Amino acid sequence: MDGVSLTPLKQIFHPKGDLFHAMKKSDPGFDGFGEAYFSTINKNYIKGWKKHTEMTLNLVVPVGEIEFVIYDEKTKEFFSAKLSRNNYQRLTIKPNLWMAFRGLEDYNMLLNLADMEHDPDEAVNIDLKDIEYEW
């Protein structure tokens, strides 16, 4: 889908604790830095639909497993990806695409490395029922 990419990320395993890469400024998808935040989602709960009009999202899941669904209302196309420690990739989502996500394990956490600071006026939220998708 245009405006969406998955980037494999490096994991370094160590007996005292592991290291999980997220993003470098030389990586594809890096459009500058605005803020980084963590968000959790409980098992079988769904957050969304949300569309950012300016922000590029860079999502990484170091804990649990989260299913992301992106919808392009212009092409009526869906894209989905399940990210976790076992499928450790960065999901980049450009502006003007709808996004929702669901927690698949008991505890799930994502990191968003956004290219701009949060601005409540640049995002649109709608009910889950407004975009038909079979979760």
C-alpha cells in the first residue's frame, strides 16, 4: 500500500538483557523527530479508527503482539501486519491513512516515533463501525 512500509529491525540477544533497535535518522521512514511515546492495549481490545493529516507514525512493538490495520479510503484497500518480538519490524504509516490496532496478548506495548509533536487538531477519529473490517 502506498504510504505504508515495514522495515525489519535488529535484535541483539545478550544473557544479561536484550537490545531492540527502533530507528536511526539514516533509516527509511525517518522524516524528522517530534516525539516518542509508548502506548499499551489490552488483549482483544481495538483502538481506532484514527487518521493523522500531517503526522508520520513509526510503530514498533517490543512487548506482546499487536495487529495493525491500515485503510486507504481513496483506493478502498486494507493493509494488515502483526508485530511482536518474533516479528520485530517497524511499521511506517504516512498521513491521510486510517489506522486501527488490536492487542493479541495479555499485555501489549507499542512505541511510536512520530515526526511531529502531538496536535489534537491534526487527527480525525471515527467509530470502529464506520469502516467495515472483519477483526
